[in-house]
Amino acid sequence: MKRLSLSALVAAALLGLAACGEKPQEMNANGVKQDNAAFSGVGQSQYVQAGWTAGDKGSWEQQLKARAQYGQNDYTRVGAQPK
């Protein structure tokens, strides 16, 4: 009985230690991929907002301002005025 409980304890310890292992995380051969600027966009798509051209920072900022003012501003959406 004592030997069985000791075996169970050793098996549980080994399983516990095996679960704590971590595989090495190495970079790929090309290195880290750098992100593009947000205004560079994805080019032409059916989801691109009309009036925005990919790569034009000015039109990107204009679209963000319009979206913040008309699409995400609850006061202009329901017609109420802030107090």
C-alpha cells in the first residue's frame, strides 16, 4: 500500500513537471516582420470607405475625424445635445 501511494505520488510529480515545460520560441529566418502604417491600407476592397485612398495620410485622418464625429458620437446620432 505504501509502495502504491509512493508510485502515485511520483507519477503525479512527473506529470506536474511535464505540464510546466515550455517549447523554445525562436524567430524565423527572415526576422521580425515590421507592420505598415495604418493609413497604407489594404488597397482596393469592397470594405474600403468611399473618399479614402490607400497610402494618403491626409484622407486617412479625415476619415477618422468623420467617423468619430458622425458614427461614434452618440450625441449626434440621437440628435441630443451634451449638457
